[in-house]
Amino acid sequence: MQDSRIITIDGPAGCGKSTAVRLLADRLGAIAFSSGTVYRTVACLVLRSTSGPKIEQLSDERRRNLALGVIGDHRIEIHESDASGPREFRVTVDGIDLGDELHTSIVTREVHWFADDAEVRAALLPLQRSIRASVPIVTEGRDMGSVVFPDAAAKVFLTASLSARAERRHRELLGRGEDVSLEEVEADVAARDRFDRNRVVAPLIEPTGAVVIDSTDLTPAQVVERILECVPPEWSETCA
């Protein structure tokens, strides 16, 4: 059965998904949700809990056990944000929003270890599917239309060139005060592309029935206009 309350936007790192989702949700009176926040939360908690070898030096089993451990030890929940801020779903840990800590360069580099693990993804899938609202929901991630919400009312696959995506990510990190070069960021983005497309569990693919939009030469507003062409007419009527 088609889920008439959800639209999914999937795509690689830096293609503009997060911006598009926020703008689209605002335009439609919907609520935004980023699945990446869930995996970043787990990565952040694991990084906090380890003081020994680097994450990349641990075995797959050890990383998995650490991730499943923090998932079991903490109360990870998804809530609609306070009415005073942007209308979106936020992930909290024991009632606390981790904020910008989720978007540091180290979390960005290490999150794929947990997003690639079948058991970790399975443990977090019910949490993502639990989101509910009285208005439509606009979601973004890498498998929202293919795995999490395969019956969404509308699906979009957003993409852009590697250089454009690296430049966007670089500006974002500089804006947060991080001292990182464009070359380093482009290497990280390229590495994430390889991991996302080649992983065995929930690889980055174009969901069945998705409309493909290349955002390389488009402004965020233009991307939103393209996406609106895919939105079911009743959404506009409901959110008017």
C-alpha cells in the first residue's frame, strides 16, 4: 500500500538533500527527517565511548558490538522539534540533542562503519519507521526510498558532480569553524561514495520509481521546484 504521507529524497553525500528537504518541508508545511542523523548519533556515541585504537583499526565484530551496545545502553528517540525552530524530526540521546557534534569531520569520516553494518541497520530500522505526524513527512538519506519507505507517495534521487558536492561540504565545514582543505574533503566524499555504492547492505541505488534530479548547476530553490513537480497534488491541497 502506498504511503501517501511520505516523500523520500535519496542521493550521495553533498548532493543537497538536507537543504532540499528543509526548503521543501517549509514550502509544503511538512516535517523534515534526515536518516543520516540516526547513524551519526550512533557514531558519535561510539567515539565518545572509546579511548583506545581508532575505529578503523577495530574488527568488524568489535565495531558492531560497540554500536549495538550504545544503542542498547542509551534511549535514542526521534521527536518533532520544538515549535520555535525549523519543523523537523530530531534525534535525542537520553533526552539530549547532540547538535553540531553530529556533523564534525571525524563523525563524517567514521559513520560509514556503522551505516555499512547489517545488524546495526536492522537495529535502527524500526526507529526510523516509527516516525509519525499529522502532516506529510519529507525524508532524506541513502536508502529511504529503497528500504525504509519503499511505498512512499513520491521518490526522488538527487545527485551532483563530485567537485560540486565537495565544495558544498567544504563550505559547510568552514562555516562550523573546522580547518580542513578542499582536497581533504573531496577525498572524504569520494571515499564515502565508494562505500555507499559498494556496500552489501542497503547500497546507494536509485529507488524503483524515483525521479532523478542532477543538482550540479541548480540553486536550492530550483531543486525544490523540480521536486515539487513530483509531489502528489493532494499534498498541496492538504498543506495549503
